[in-house]
Amino acid sequence: MARARYRDASGKEYAGYFDRKVDADRWLASVKTALARGEWVDPALTRVTVGDWAARWLDNQVQLKPSTRQRYASLLRMQVLPVWGRVPLSAVTHADVGEWVRRMTEAGLAPSTVRQAHRVFSLLLALAVRDGRLTRNVATGVRLPRVGRAEKVFLTHTQVGELAAAAEPHGLIVRVLAYTGLRWGELAALRVRRVDLVRRRLLVAESVTEVNGRAIFGTPKTHHRRSVPLPRFLVEPMAAQVAGRARDELVFTSPGGEVLRNNNFRRRVFDRDAASIGLAGLTPHELRHTAASLAVAEGANVKAVQRMLGHASAAMTLDVYANLFEDDLDQVADRLDRAAARAAADSVRTDGVGPDLDAVHPGRRHHG
């Protein structure tokens, strides 16, 4: 039995036992290399299992919104822990993570689900790296399936009007979603005191999500408040909607006066009425897309749309709605055409105005 010993930076001794001296020497050499490179990890830290570490990681994600925490917990329970739960952190390899992704894909899971499961796994491994339990995140760089983008539906003004009429007495909900771009949770959490009918503004400061059957109120998706313009034609209907309600009451509620829940509204009102006007399969979220489309059609630039929708950045707005701004390129080209034509016309009008220096001829010499 061959024994190999070494000490870490603090002087603590570690030992390994091997059947052959050559194996002991090889192991000791690798350890010394890791120490020299600053990549050495205390073996005791890496023996914790993925399951134990995942529970600790999720408990510490205090910044997550309740709906996001629920989604992460579901991904851990359904996709990550059945495969990795009993595996020590040190035994997770890049190749095995790639194989896991391949098998999820071949099992028919949606590409978005596969990518989300990989992200959760990668996040908990990243924490293990920061905690000194791993030298690197082996989930980084794994090839992931591409997510195909579903074609967005953009309603016209006429279609919005037809849908609102079909949805009466809930037509105002349709119109507010289609002309302000509020997310469903933002609309359901809108309170009377945040409706400014004089300035025609809605203050989006709160959102509500459903988690395990409970309505949870919190900040909007990006954690930032925003002021959303309200078209003039919606001021009078909104005034009627908030009339008689206390300042802290919700503007839109269920028939029973409770929080307006997306699933219930779709089942009782929206899906049926959308199908009745030839828009079967339409979702309330597509009214948010419609708001962006209608705003761009009236000349709103990408920054204005970003502010209205509450996107984290203009780049995100362009990524989501790039096709809506294609007409902007045509307008830019048209303006350049007109500018070039004006420049050419100005050149013609000014031609010959300056001195004709070529008209200077040699003079005759005069002798006195």
C-alpha cells in the first residue's frame, strides 16, 4: 500500500492511499499542480451531493419573485434531482451534463424546458464555484437546443374593437390591455389611487401572480415602477370603472370582487369570445404585443415602446419586436433619398455663381 501526503496553504495535512506507488505519485503530482495554480479544492467540500446543495441554493435565492421560485423548484423536482440528486458535486462532469441535455431533448421535452432546467443546474453549480467547492462550472458551454419563436399575433384597431364588444361587460379590460401594453398581473394589481385621469397616466407599481392557487402581490417584472399613457378615448370608461371605489381598491376584479385571475378570465370570457370573432387560440398576452404594434404604427420609437411596456432595455424591445421597426428602415432610406435630391438641386442652383478663374488670360507687355 502506497501512501501520498501533502499540505494545503494553511498547513493542514491530507493523505491518499493507493495500491501502487506510481498511482500515488501521479495523484500527488496532480494535487501539487492544482495547489500551484490555485485550483485546489478541499475534498471534504466536494463530497456534498447535488441534492443537498440544490436545497441550500434555492433557500438562499431571496431575490426571486414567488412565481420564479416556484418554477425553479418545479424544474429541480422534475428534471434535475431525479438525475443528479445523489451525485457528489465533484463527480459532475461536462460530458455527463451534455448527455443529460441530449436525453431530455430526445425524450420530447420542449427546448425551452430543457434550457431552463440546464440554467437552474448551472446556477447552483456556479454558487458551488463561488463557495470554493468546485474549480469551475462544468455546465458552462454545453450545447443547448434552439428555441423556435412562435409567430406573434398583432390585432388591428378593428379587431380590438370586435373583441372588446364580444367580451362585454369586460370590454374595458380588453381595451386597456391592447392600448397600454400592461402585463396581465399588472392590470390585475392596478389600484384606483394609481389611475391619474387628469394626466391620463396609469402608474404600474405592483403585479400579482398566482402561486399554488394563491394570489401573491409584488413588484412588476423588472422591479421598476413606470408610468403608462392612457389614450383619451379610455378616460371616460376608466372614470366610470373607478367611480365609487376606495383609493386602495383594485380597478378590475372578478364578479365576486376578488383578484382577477388569468385562467378564470380566459375560461369564462376571453377564449370563447376570441373564438367567436375568428381569433381562436388568442391569449391575453397577445394584446400586449398588439399594443406595441399599434404604437409603432403611429410613429412611436423603440425607446418609447420600451418605456410603455416596461422592458429592461431598448435592446430587449428590439429583440422582441424587431420586425415592427422594419418600416423605420424604409423611412430612413426615403429621408436619405430626399436629402440627396435636395443636395443635388442646391448644387445645380449654385453652379457658376463663383468666380471663373479660368477666364484669366496672359496680358500683353507694354514697353515704355
